[in-house]
Amino acid sequence: MSDSLRFELTVEVAAVEAFDTWTLRISRWWPRQHTRSRERGTAVVIEPKVGGRIFERTTSGEELYWGSVIAWEPPTRFGYRWHITSQPDEATEVEIRFSEVATGVTCVTIEHSGFDRLGDKGPARREANLHHWERLIPAYVIACAGCGTA
């Protein structure tokens, strides 16, 4: 049995918009409660390349490292090693696929794995991440719904 968390959702935008909203416009929708600083005005940054950093930049300019990009294939696939609240050697992996299923309609599949590598910490981290995803996904869907609006 896999320890992965898997989510599938549909957004009513083209795959390129869905991909860009997740990656390049992440600061517009990522909840501040899901940052390390929890500061208003914190920017979430994804450097758009394999090996790119994922971090938050606080209003004072401090950069808090969250992970690194391991797959950058616009507009179909984005992957990263993730350790927002842990050490890099305890990173899990997230892969997001964007598949346009009709004109202006994209299926987004999220798979978050690697909890088994964490030993005794794995089940609790998996459960915590399940709850985080349940809050993040609706924020992303709302952001996609606002694509193209002023």
C-alpha cells in the first residue's frame, strides 16, 4: 500500500493558466497561514527551473527555504522536494500534473509522497499534510477561477 497522498481536481482554465497560477502566481493564492513567517505581504517564490529554490521572502527581505524544484515541464508537470517545516534530509516529494481535458478545462493531479522515508515521523507528517492540502486546494481553485479577471 502506498503512503502517497493523491488529489485530483478540475479547474476551468487552460493547462498553461493552471500551471502558471500554481507556479508563477503562487503568492496570489498561497495562504499566509501556510508560510513559516505567517506575515502579511510575504511572497512565495518558485524559481522556474530544475534545481530552482522554493522559498518565502518576508517583508524585511528574509528568505526562508522550503524546497527545490525537481521537475519543470510547463504546462504539464511540476515537481519539488518539500521541507517547509523540517530539515532538507526529511523532504517529501510533490508532483503536480496538468492535463487539459477540454478547451479551457484542466485536470490537476497532485501526488505527495515520501512519508515512508521518515520512519516513525511519517504517519504524523502524512496526516498533517492531508489537512494542509485540504486547505490549500480550495485556495488554488479560487485563484484559477479568477484567471483573466481584473
